[in-house]
Amino acid sequence: MIATPKFPEKMTAAAYLQWEERQELRYEYIDGEVIAMTGGTLPHNDIALNFYSLLRPHLKKRGCRVNVSDVKVQGKANRRYFYPDLVVSCHPEDLKARKWIQYPKVIVEVLSPSTSSYDSKEKLKYYRQIPSLEEYILLDSEHIYVELYQRQTGEMWGYRDFGVDDTLVIPSIEFEWAVADIYADVILAAENSE
């Protein structure tokens, strides 16, 4: 999803949760700020669905769940709530959850030109503060390019990028797949300009 400008007034988390439940659109909540989430492009959607369709059968066998963009993730209780493009959790509480995911293991954001900076800077900072999170993955929607941030020891996070000929490896869920398959049948900007 794509973030749009913030609301002028701050809200408490309780007010946000009550208000947002009645909205047609989805809104993220970060430390009192409410941010509207708008729809993405066709490539954005295709990439997210391709990745979901690869992850789901793999995770089902492991007793984990993967959800797409309409599922809220609680980043910090009563402080932050997000709508990532994909979220993976294997935590027993999340497997039976009905409102939001509290213990994400992997979070995936599909980048678009308008959200690239926000997702790779601010959201990276917020997501790294989630104790259960092992990997944060960014998928470019304009070119075949994947970035993986992986929790190391303590506060340290590792980084690795992947191109069209690489295999994406997500260690925490023992997942390996060709990057090209994540982008299968997606019309990218470079192809569209020819």
C-alpha cells in the first residue's frame, strides 16, 4: 500500500483503533500520527501476490501464516500499527489472532516511487524495534531488485541485495526461491518504456 499525507490532529491509540475500524480505507498509526494508505499499482499488486503464492504453501507446512496488505501489524502496543504488503508469523498467538499480528517474523514491503524512501528509512527504523522480527524485505516495483535486512546479534542488522539471477534466501523461515519467479509476468517500468 502507498502512504499519503498525515492527518493534522494527533490521536490516541485507543481512539485510532476505534475510529479506523469504521473506515473504508486503511490507516497506519505511528506515535499519534494517522497516515492514510492508498491502493498501489498493478506491478505492486502482482509482485505481492506472486510472493504470497510462493510463500503460502511453504509456510503452511511449517505451521506459520502469511497475510497480505489488509492485515494490521502491531509494532508497539498502543504506539504503532502498520499495514505491510506481506507479513509472516509463526507465533501461536498470531495463528489464532483476529484483529492484528503482534509477533511478525518477516515483513515485506513492495516499494513504489512515492514510498521507497519512507519504507527503506522510517519504516526500517520502526520495524527493527519489533522484537520478534527476523527479516525485513523490500521488493522494488519498477525493477527486479530485492533488499533483505536480517536481524543479527543484539541491535545489529545485516543487509543483502538480490537481482534477477539470484535466489532469495530467508533464513528464519527456511525459504529459498528464484527472484525471477517473484517478478514473473509483472510489467516493469523498463519494459513498459520500450
